[in-house]
Amino acid sequence: MSDYQALYRKYRPQLFSEVVGQAHVTETLAGEVIAGKVAHAYLFAGPRGTGKTTTARILAKAINCADLQPGGEPCNVCNSCVSITAGTSMDVVELDAASHNKVEDVREIRVNVGTVASVGGARRVYILDEAHMLSRAASNALLKTLEEPPEHAHFVLATTEPYKLPDTIRSRAQRFDFHAIGSEALVTHLAAVAGAEGIEASTDGLALIVRHATGSARDALSLLEQVAAMGEGAVAPKKVARALGLADSEVFGRVVAAVAAQDAAAALTLVSEVASVGADLRRFTAELLEQFRGLFLVQYAPNVEEIVDEPADVVAEWRSLSTKVGAADVLRCIDLLGAALSDLRDGREERLIVELTLLKMSRPETSPDVPSLISRLDRLEERVKRGVPPTVQPDRPKPSAAAVSGSDAEPIASPAEAEVSEVAADDDGSEAAEDLVDAAPSAEPEAAPATDLDLAAFIEKWPMVVTRVREAAGPRRFAVFRDARPVRVDGSKLVITVPGPFHRDQLIEDRGLADVVTAALAEVAGGKVGFTYEADGNAPAAAPVVPTVEERAPDKGDLVESDEGAIDPTALVLDLLGGEVVE
């Protein structure tokens, strides 16, 4: 009984036409073989498992084949083809540049490259895998050989990171870029292999394997082999999820719902469920990031089918979930999940990292960054547009107006103002926060109307009114009210004069500012006060609106010299602190 071979080795392509998903490369190479114009050096660049080394071997067989087939294909029957397939040919030298990256190794190649091939007329092919691992000195030593090799020698440099190769190397080779294999082509390839191996595989199960293979045929075949071994020869979505440590697909929809509802408890429960079934939390986080990437794409790109290589049902699911959560939340979650993946790669506590990430995703207020603040503003604006009252603390007792009429009292914030204060932390505020104040429902004072309106009392406490208005209204609106003064009492109303008609009209039209002034006057008078504005810049000044200060520092001009002469600061410090001068 022969030794067992892994599927990716057993089903390695032996013809140009068998290479999956790289027709743009194999057709060109076959044409060069037919025309006899094979280059002396090639650079094969692309992701892992896409056929770079395999294509290099097929090229070596084709240029050495004794019975070349139509289309530039090797016959795979002659002695040269058989020995290259078996890996015993003296004319194909494969080197792993990761372990042969020193100058001595390259010098050995330079010495051997001048020797003749094993058979007359044969070509010698050197395949350097992971060529970007060559040291700088080794790369420089290889330059001359790449530029002017013997007629019978060809070089193929395979790499996943071509940008790490020196420009001098890249300029001396003909470059071919291998692409990640498309999901449809890879599913077809897996189905053919499964049929040949007698594996019962459903299309959904194969599609799930392909999705996690990320365009690599080698990875896809390895996963197929793993799932088939665990599933006793059957491949179904549930068995794939179990074998690969994946979370159920419905979990991702529940995460999106928890973010939309700001339900932290539901999000943390999901982490517990995923961990309890033995799913890989790193892979779960990566899958979650891919889901939110899909939501981002469908929100901003109507032609998402042309951008991604995903089945139609996956794109339809993205579109359905994208309606539940806003664009700002999607971008914020992508940033958080990306940071979580970085932390998980550093080997930190996996479950704690995932729990903290989902907590920040579902509760923006737990994160002080700008995206979280923008998310909270977006939610508040949306509630205001819909006319939904903001959330307030239930059954909080309201203090009476008389209890807060003293000079040390703080203004009473309405529920709408309390919600605005959550997203506007300083007095300057942003235009968005001020617009929210405009849109917020006004709060009438709970106190009864004041019976006695005493002008002298208003004049005395007017600085406190001005302070309350400045704190509650913000700098832009307070600029219009700043020069207002109480001038007289007209029946049950207080008449407030302003510099001119412009100020008066602005104050009358600003209903939000009117509510703020009403609340401030109610605190002063101990009850609701009616008021009106009067545009009269020449009205008699009732009293200067300057807060009284018991003590203040004297002005510079008021200072006089002491009769005792100038004060020696050094002596004063020595006297106060009891020190001594050290030279």
C-alpha cells in the first residue's frame, strides 16, 4: 500500500490548462514556449497557494519536453517530464530562498549554472521560492547571472512580497502577477476533487470552505481534507463550522442588532455563547470585521457585486443588515474590530479583548473617541427628527423655584437640555449642539406666576440672570442678549431694553433663548415672569450690570512706594521659609 498523499499534492496541476484561475499567466507562457521565445528570467508574484511554483514546474517540463503537445503543453510521458514530476530531474533545481539566502548559496548557483544540462539540448531551470528572503548581498551577487545567464539556463523567482525585492532584480525579470482564485472557480475545483475522492460535499459547504481559503487553492484543499476527515467523508456547512471553529452565521446578524439597539447585555451574551461552543475567538473577530466591511460596502457602493467576490446570498444579507445600523456606527465598529485583531495577535487575553470590543461597539458612551461622539450625535439628531423624546432618569423629583432662588443655585436643565449636555461638554459648544437646543422642546418653569414685580430687585440680581443665560444658551446666542437691561415694570411684565431693532427682532424670533431667559427670571423672582423687549438704545440706564466684588487687587497706578524702602525678595523668602543662602 502506497504512502498517503495530501490532496493538494495529489491533485497538483501538471498542465498549463489545469492551473486554476491563472489563465492570463498560463496562456502567455504556453505561447512563449510554442514560439521558442522563453525569457531567461521570470518573476512570479502573488498570494500563497495560487500556483506560482506549480506553474514554474510546468514551464520547466514544457521547455524540456521531448514530445511537446499542441497548445504548448508537456506530454507528461517522456523521461524528462516524468523525472521533473517526480522531483528527481537534474535539470530543475528548486531552492528555498528563506533558507538559502546567503552570498555563499548564490555563488554556488553561479558556479553550477555554467555546467551543461544532463541531456544534450536540455534546459536547466532554477526555481527560487520566497525570493524576497534573499539578503541584499545575495541579491547583488545574483544580478550578473540574471542579466546574462548561459543559453541553457532559466530562472524563475517566486515571491509573495515582490516589493521587497530590489529594483535591479525586478528589472531583469519578466513579471507575472498571480491573482487570488475566484470563489466560483475554486468551488468548481473542489467539487471535482471531492467527486474523485468519493467525498459527499454540498455546494454550501464547499462555498464556506472557499470563503475561508481566501483565494488559495492549497488552503482550500487542505480545509476540504480536514472537514472530510472530521465529517466522516461528508462536507456540510455545520460540519465545516465545527471543523474550522466557526461561529454560526446567525450570530453576526445578532451582533448587528445589538449594536443598533445599544444592547450591551445581548452583545456580551453572544461572546459567551461563541466561546462555549469552542469557536475560535480570533476567527470570530475576523469574520465579524468582514461582515461590517460588507455593510460599509453596500452603504457606499451600489455596484457592490462588481467589487467583491462573494455569493449573491451573502451580498443580500449585507444589504438587509445595513438598514439596521447607521454608516457612522459601521465605520466605528470597523475601527474597533481592527484594533481588537491587532491586540489578539499580540497574545493578549482573547475573551476579554472581544468582550471589551463588543461593549464599545454596542455602547458608544463607553469610548471617549471622536467616532463614538459622532455616533451619539447622529442618534440624538435622529431622535429629534422623529420627535422621540430623549431618555431621562425616571421619577426624579424636581426642586421648587423657591428652593433655587438663591445666588448659588444652579439652573434647572430640561430633559432635552440634559440630553444635549451629554454631547456638548464645554460652554463653547458646536453648531450641531446649538442646533439641537433649537430643535429640543422648550421647558416651562413649574413655578406659579410671580405676584410682585420689583424693578429694584431685578436690577440687583440682573448679573445672576446674565450668568444663567450665558451658561445655558452658549456664546453665539448670548452675544445678542449680552447688552440687554431691565428698565421698568409694565403691569405684569418686565420691560428689557436692547441696543436696537436688530437685537430685538433676533431675541423675539429665538424661541429657545426665550425659554432660557424665562427660566433665569423665574429663579430670580421666585415665580414665572412675563417680559418683553424694547429697542431703545437711549433708555435711561437703571444701574451698571457689574457683579459686586468685595476685594480686588489694586491697579498698577494705585500702588505707592513704602516709606521703608524697597522690599528685598531674598530676605522675604528667608524670613518666610527659614532658609539660608548657599553660594
